[in-house]
Amino acid sequence: MRCENCAYWKPVDKEEVADNVGVGSCKYAVERWVAIDADYTTHDWKTTYTLNAGFENNKLFVEDGSEYHANLLTRKDFGCIEFLNKDEIL
């Protein structure tokens, strides 16, 4: 159940990783700002977070400070409980 055999995992291009250390990107990881809505308009100045429809079963989220782009990068020999064999249809 290693990433290199998972349908969600794709090796990154050499241009994306300068020295190409053999990492890939997990497509199962959803960008936090896509899956989770933040409501900043509450009167008590506390932010309220809500999981958006369609993301109820997601367990893995990524984010960065700018909310521009985020990836979960793993080595090909990393393992995950959300593994889906590449031979299976998504």
C-alpha cells in the first residue's frame, strides 16, 4: 500500500522539484479553502468553520498561508490508509 502503487499519487515533474528527489503529489489531499468554509462575520470575533457539501468523507486537507496552492508531497515508499490501487477505477 505504498504511494507509488496508488491511484491518487502522481510523481511531480522535474521542473517542480529542482533536484527531483522522487516525490509525488497526493490528489486525495484537498485544499482546505476548497473543502472548508470560514465565516469571519460572527459578532463574537470568533471564526466559524463549516465543512462544505461533498467533502464529508475527506480525511486529508492541505493549506498554505496564501491560499494560492498547496500539495501533499510524499516519497513513493510512503503508505496511507486511503490507498486505492492504480488498477482500480476512481
